[in-house]
Amino acid sequence: MSDIRDDARTGFTAAFGHEPDGLWSAPGRVNLIGEHTDYNEGFVLPLAIDRRTVVAVGLREDRVIRVASDFADEVVEIGLDELTPEVLTGWPAYPLGVAWALTEFGADLSAVPGLDLFIVSDVPVGAGLSSSAAIESAVALGLNDVWQLGLDRRTLARVGQRAENVAVGAPTGIMDQSASLLGAADHAVFLDCRTLETELVPLGLAEAGLALLVIDTGVKHSHATGGYGERREACERGAAVMGLSSLRDLTVDDLARAGDLLDDVTFRRVRHVVTENQRVLDTVAVLRADGAEAIGELLDASHRSMRDDFEISVPELDLAVETAVQAGAIGARMTGGGFGGAAIALVRIDDLSRIQVAVDNAFGEHAFGQPDTFVVTASEGAARN
Ligand code: GAF
């Protein structure tokens, strides 16, 4: 962490020729369980991870915002008065989209000073670990502080989501920004996406001799195109046919009726969301009663539901999950929006290396590219540091 803070500070000075006024950081996330439930006003249980994005921020005397990063060569510059989603493209749409989205939540930017922003990240991009939410959350917290806007973290999460939906064009839900802004060390964030109420649920992994292994398949995905939006539309269609404003209002007991009313594909999309909401509630209850060692079957069932009903897995994710479980993982599932990205496996620390080797070997045997496997820990949410 101190390394990327140093990189942010050094990069800022090299790009802009002056010192930053402060550094803000925000983590990526792993979703323990509760996939594609957020935009259905359901339940999710993500955790902030120990991979972060740092933004160095320096005040200017004019009304210009400049953004630069260590992952792009250009410095992008725009006047605060010209900030609209339509003019934003490429990676700068994430940080600059946040500056614009603040105005949608009551921030008055008519008299604030311009800024220089330099962004550094060690959250892998395209791995399903929410590198985009980490940028949005770090920038949202930083701008909220330097411009003294007084927005709370729940609102900042909505600001980040709005930037992603409108400026970036990905129709995503509220989970990732909430995890990044509200996460805490050793805890998962249990979020009700209808009320936006959160509870921190202790994970106790290290004490139980467990670890959370990420298996990044290297299969890149984007939620601004294709499957993600189609799944969201199917959920909305299913809710409309059932006469509901969202699938949150369906329970497992309603599925027989849903089966009578919906076509096969829409029914399976709906069944995933309904059963996944229940699995989140069950996971929270089991974590509290019996600890993480007892949630394996819920993780496995979540993966099967995403593979067979929601159809958002890919062969690499299925192989990662199957191999990890066969090699002794307590449970495993793909994490995030799907169509690529990463799986997670809950493992006993003693089994860790064996499971990593088994996954590497299996990918080799299938002639898939080598996955990147690493342990993550539940970490603090966004902070000034
Ligand atoms: C992506 C989205 F950004 C989240 O809002 C969520 O829908 C997730 O996919 C699937 O659970 O990470």
C-alpha cells in the first residue's frame, strides 16, 4: 500500500509539476455471494479487498480538471463548466464521470476550484474485482473532501454508480461502490439494495484457518456491452410479467407461479435471482451461527445457479470452481458480473498451495491461459491516506 501511495505522489508531481494536497484510496471488492441481485433490489454480501486505487488530488486556481494515471500516457483536461457525460470517453469517464455525477446528488460545483488528479491502482483490470468502482469511490471521497460537499458514503456510492451508468454506459447496480466505500477489515458488507441499509458481518477467516483465494481466469469482460445488460432486461421483463416493480418481491414459494407465467429462459433468470437472494440471507445466518467453514454448499449452489440458470459463467470459470472444490476447497463460485473475470474459493490455509497447483495444472491440461491466483483479505473501505 505504501508503494502505490508513493507512486501516486511521484506520478502526480511528474505529470503536473507540483505537489498533491492529499491522497485518497479505495479498494476493489470480491463478492462472497449475491450476484445480479443488486439491480433487482435484492441482497448482496461483498467484501472490500486489500487491492486499492489511490488518487492524488491537488487544488488549482482555475476551473479546469486534469486527470492522468500510470495506466495511460495522456493527460486529459476539461473545464468544470463543460463537464457532461456526453463529452466523456475512455478511462477518464470514470473519474470525470464522478465529478459530473456529484451534481446529480445536490452538489453545487459552480464556485469550486479546479483540480489535478493522478490515479494509480493495483486492482487488476477486467478481472471482476471492481477496478472501476475503486476509481469511482476513491475519486468520489476525495472530491467530496476537497470541495467540502458533505455527502455521506451511501450517497457517494450512488454517485459512483451514476457515473458508471451514465458516463461509462454500463447498466450496473450499487454493490461494487457500496463495498468499496463501506467495507471494513475482516468483515463482509451485507447490503439490502432496496433500502441501502448495511450491516457488517464478521468473517473470522484467519482465526478459523481459512483463506479466500481469487482465481483470475484472465478472460476479460465488459459490462458496458452485451450479456450484462441483457440479463438485467430479462429480470425486468420477468418482474413486469409478474406484475411487480422488482424481483425483490418474489420468494422461493412464488417460483411455481412464475414457472406458469414466464417463458423458459426468463423463468431461469428469475429463479437465479430469487434463489440467490435466499442464499445471501442463508449465508449471513450461517456465518453468524457456525462460521465461514459452514458456507461451502451455499457458494457451490450459487455457482451452479449462475452457470445453469443465469448463464453468465464461461468454461474457464467453471473449470476453476470445479477444480478448486475437487482439490479440497470448502466452496467456490465465480464472483462479479460474469462472462469472464475471477472465481473465488474458500480454502483451508493448509490446502492453499495444493489447490493453486491443481487449478494451474487443470488450466494447462485444457490449454487455457495460465490463471493468476492470489489470496485476498477483507480490508478497510475508502479512506483519506
Ligand atoms: C457487476 C456490477 F457492477 C454489480 O453492480 C453487480 O450487478 C455485479 O456485476 C453482479 O452481481 O460487478
